[in-house]
Amino acid sequence: MSTNNTGIAPATGASSGIGTASAARPMANVKWKDVPTRTIDVGGVAFAYRELGPDSGVPVILLHHLMAVLDDWDPRVIDGIAAQRRVIAFDNRGVGASGGSVPHTIEEMGRDAIAFIRALGLSKVDLLGFSMGGGVAQTVALQAPDLVRRMILAGTGPRGGGGIDEVTKVAVLAYIKAALTWSDARNFLFFPRTSEGKRAARDYFAGLKERTKDCDKAISLQARQAQLKAIRHWGLNTPHDLSAIKQPVFVANGDNDLMVDSSLSADMARRLPNARLTIYPDSGHGGVFQHYRVFVPAVLDFLADGADQTRMKSQG
């Protein structure tokens, strides 16, 4: 039975000069801007990743958005979650400092994510997927259900969701606006053009600039093109049977998402058998960044609830 609730509101690997894999342990007292970048061999391909937070509990794997690399994660969100949870963010195949080429489907990205998680020696993880990463998270849960305990899907929609295949047009328009205003396209894609939205965008970009050393490589043209092709395929493909995802899922979005219509988040939450939905007011695709002060505690509560249930079962 669905429990939908709606609210407003030890790793081994090969070093590539980015970091030493032998020292790749979670760092409880290091902030995102200072955590070192590591690499691990995944089927002969070096995957770049960073991890921080306490060395205990089920890790939270972060899956990022279209055209993003490690440096594009909001440090307010990562540092907030890492205050209580082990957090691992990585560049999937062909992205940033990771080797290989970006595959042309979200399903293949999911298989690569599973391979990365297993290369770390992990048998159970929580997932936080934002935008395109939310699609990858869904495929991980469908392809390797025993690997996933809980999942957060932010600013994302289901396969076959109407309009998702139009992301390229939306992105191109935003990039034209950005070029004309000498600004970042995410000003237009992530945040509403209101006074509050513009303030949120300034704060978001200020956070991204905190890291000044050991920065990731920029995403390549091949990676951009492959990701756009994958998203188009995702939007035009047959919908998944989301009832097969039995894990608890926290779905979050802004109330006016220009990239993935907010109604798709609501549709996805209805189709998932054990989901809760939060739509943040006066915000868009980057609603979880604009409202990080309430999003981060909600994520921690959601994940802690699962940890409490796991402990109760083991004690019983």
C-alpha cells in the first residue's frame, strides 16, 4: 500500500595523481571544499570520487545532474548531510576526471553506478539522485534492488515522463540567455527570476566557488552530447513499472521546475509504493538548493528513520 505524503515547505583502487586510494577513508572533520579527490579502478576505468562524514552506517551515494562534475554539488547540502552520514560523490563514466566515455542511456549509467558502488566493497547504500541523477538512481534500484536501502529523488521524473525529452531545447534557451548576460545558465534553469530566486542563485554559486584547489576537470563536449541523448531516450522510452521499487523514497522538487515539470515528481511519487513527496514553494529545478535549510534536515530525518528501523529489526 502506498504511503505517499505531500508537504510544502574498505575502498581499494589505483591512484591517478588526483589522490591516493590507499588513504581513501571517510573524513568526519573535513568540509566538502577541502576533501581530497580519489580514484578507484572500476573494470579497468578510473572513477573519480570524494567521500566525507563519519566512517559508520549506510553510505549515501550522490548522483549528479546533467553536465555536472564533482565541483557542482552544493556544499551546503553535502556538508549538512555529512555531519551525520557518510557521503560519497563520484563522476560516472566519462564525466569530469573519470575515464571512459559517457554512455548514451540512463540505464547504462545505472549499471556503471552499480559497478562503482560494488568496487568500493559496499553491499548496501542509500541514494540521492538530483535531476538526471534521479533517473540513474531509479535504474540502480530496479537493476540491483538488494543494493539500495533508501532513496532521495530530487528535481527529477520517471522514464517516459512527458516533456523530459525537451530538456535540450530548455537548456539551449538558458545557455543563450546566459551568454547574453555573461552568467551561468543555471541562473535560469535552477532558480526563478524573482528577487528571492536571484538571491538563492547568488548564494548557490558562492558556495560552488569555495573549493579553490584539487578541482575536478570540466565536462567534455562528448559527455554533454551523450548525456543529452540519454535524457531524450529516457523521456521517449516506455515508462518503468515503479511499483517494483519497494524501498522508501523521498521525492522533492520546486513548485515550478522548468527542466522536469513538477507534476512529474508528483506522478512519480504516486506510482512508487512507498514514497513521500515534498514540493518547495516559489522555487524551481534547484528547489532543494534554494530550500537547503529544510531539505537537509528532511533528508537526515528520512535516512535516520530507516537506520532506526534496521536497528530494531536486528535487535528483534
